[in-house]
Amino acid sequence: NFLNAIASKYLFSETVQINNHQIRIKEVDNFQAANPDDINIVFSTIQGLHTRLNTPQENSITYDDFESEKIVLISDEAHHINAETRKTKDINQAELFDLNSWESTVNKIFNANNQNILLEFTATADLTNEQIIEKYRDKIIFDYPLKSFRMDGYSKEVKVLQSDIQPIDRTLQALLLSQFRR
């Protein structure tokens, strides 16, 4: 938890201090009225952020918010922001930037200020794809695939059931299995 200091999974120390000044951690909708002495966090899915940035509304976050502020973007399930890279072997970076996709939204935010930082996390990076390999060649800090994560005992055992039955029967099968596990 980022905001609730009394939660058992709170991610920060009881107090955060920088240069002997206590820093507050606040959730904000945009950075226009944010206190520069605080850690201001906008929580969003990539779909929500993409929609808010590309269909602006009053008091909503805009691309301009990212030009004057130093931003750290944390992207969980980051393989979702590589759709254009994955399928665009012959496209250049300028053309990629102009596409209206989740990936282009992230690129516009990241490139708005040269001090912005983008941290991407995924357990399913497609490192068999040439374009993905090229994009991340000098950026991967640690490669720890989901299979290794599971084999090392950090997740529950996953059971995969395959079926070639009709969708309605698969739905019924899923409902029955769900009830059985309760």
C-alpha cells in the first residue's frame, strides 16, 4: 500500500524524510496544484491514463503536466505497452510516437522531460520478438521469468486445464470448478 501508513503492507517507513524534512505521500488527480515538497502519486491503469490524456476534461491530467515535472512512471504488466513495437518491424520511432496507442502515450509522457524515469515490470516479456529484444537490449536490469518465479516457490502452483468443448460448455465447466474450489 502506498497511502495508508497503518496498513500491514505499507511500502514506506513510518515517516519519510529528505534533508531533515518530513515528506508527505499524497494521491493526486493531476500535478497542477500538487505540493512540490510532497511525493505526489497518480494511480491509474494504462487504459485509464491513455483515455484521460487523449480525451482531456477539466481538472484532468494532461500531457503538459509531464513537461515541467520530473515523473517516475511505474508500469506493471509492461508487456501491454509494447503492442506497437511487437508488430511494427518497419516503422521508425517518429511514426511510432504519432500512433494513438498505449505505447505512444507512455512514450509521450516519458519523453516530455529528459529527467523522467520509466520502470517497467513484466513476467512475460516476449524476448523471442526481434523488435522487443532491440527495444530492451540495453535496458533490462533483471530477467526473472514467471516460470522461474513459480519454480522458486514464490507463487501458488498453477493448474492449467485445456478443453476443446464449446464456449457455453467451457463457461459451465469454469463455474463448476470455481464452486468446487470454494
